[in-house]
Amino acid sequence: MADTNRELADFLRRARSQVDPSRAGLPPDGRVRRVPGLRREEVALLAGVSSDYYARLEQGRRITPSPAVVEAVGRALELDDAGRAHLHDLIGMSAAPVRRRARGVQRVRPGLYQLLDALDGEPALVLGRRTDVLASNRMAKALFTDFERLPPRHRNYARWMFLDDDARSLFVDWEVQARAAVESLRLDAGRDPDDQATTALIADLREHNREFAHWWEQHRVHQRTHGSKRLRHPLVGELTVEYETLSLSGDPDMTLFVYTAEAGSSSERALDLLASWTLPGPGGDGAFPRDRREDVRREDGREVMGDADRV
């Protein structure tokens, strides 16, 4: 069975196991359930297809269901929008193979850099395929890390999240954010399974991080559209930022993330303080590389933010 078929089979099996039969509206049959979730024949019943047809679909056989059947299966499995999009991608993969046109290198146009600079008070960055960090403004560099200082191969959000100790220390809710990164990468990988850079990234993360490998095997997908992040920043202490995403015209695989804090909150004051400390000028370059952060923390032989805010 080809890899693409295994991906489809794995996703359908895992999605089926996560459905609560008591909420699916199925009539009781008195049989003891030995495994969690729905049985194959129950998914087929809810989707309005034959048990044999659904079984072949879950086995990753080379069949091409109609859009109506794909939607019915998605409803039966209680998939959200991201899950249904992923199912459509995998169904397309299981059809007759087609030669995909190689996607070129993603480049950020000058106007987008100007937009990032204009968002000077709010952290903002641009993510591309496989969560590559393509651009960021000075506030994003100060809040998260300066990806431009990293080797080109390491300028990736998921790689940073799992393989950089500073990222694990920065996020109070690291597990929540890390799982979201895995599920977002899963969704992206389903769109183009032949992308060699994505395949290499996934293999590297699975080899070097057990948590990534474990969550990857769960085959859950997530589309990041908005949300929040809880941080414990080495300069300004704990804060919560909300983010919104914007898809960019001209490249559907490029997304702008903008982070803000609630007006009048301690988080907003923390962002303002971070902005004032990272203003370009004498002795500063608009961001805090590691050595400068350490200088600030050791100023006058004491922790600037105090013990309660230490990482």
C-alpha cells in the first residue's frame, strides 16, 4: 500500500476511534464494544454508504468518492473544518496519482515588509509552508526569538518550538502550543505529501523529540486562525497575547500572524515595556539577542524582573 493510502487509512481509523457512540444517534444493539469509538459499519450507516465501500475507503484503496460522500463521511466522523479539509486532501491523494508541479521558494514581497514595520507596536510575523518563519518585525523578535539570526534551515516555528530550550521556557502553556504546532504541520503535510522539505522536517523532529513523535502518531489536525499564548518572558515577566491570522493574497500558503494584548491589562503594559526596551537607537538594534538579554537580567548583580518573574 502506498504511503498516501496509509495516511488516509490511519486518519480515518483514528477519527473513528474518537467519536462517542452515545452521541452519534445510533440505535442500541446490545453488543459489547471492545474498542473505543464507532465501528466501521456504523460510520457507513451514518454516512449513507455500504459497509464494504467504507471499509475499502478506510483501507486506503484507490477509489474516488464523490464530494457528497466525502462530506457525509466527515459528518459521520464529526470532523471540524480542518479535519474535513484534511480528509479532502487525503482523498485526493488516494485517487490516481498525478504529477504535482514543484512549488517554488516562498518570498516575502517588499510591501509586506513595510506592513510588518508599520505594525511596530504589535508583534507580527509571516509563516509559510511547513511553519517556516519568512519574516518578522522587531516586536516579534523581542517577544519570541530573532529567527533571522538562526541558520536558514532552523528558521521554522515547529523546529524552534520542539528543539530550542528557550521556547519551552518561554511558553507557560508549552504543551498546548506545541500540540497545536504538530497538528498544524499535519494539516500542511497533507496538502503536499511529496514536499521533500516537509518530509525531512517531520523525520528530523520525530527522531529528536519524543513528544513530537507521540503527538504526530495521533494524526490530529488543526487550522490556526486565532487564539492566545501565555508567556513567561525573561525581560517583562508573564503576559498573555491574543493572535489573529490573515491569509495573504498571491500565496495561499503564506499567513500573517499579529499578536495583541487586552487593552488596559498587565499584558499590554508588559508589551509596552518590551517595546520601549527594544527601540532602535544607540546600543540597540530593535531586538534582544541572547547576550543582551543576559546583560539586562544581570544588571547591577540582580534580576531586573525579580524572582517571581524568572524563567
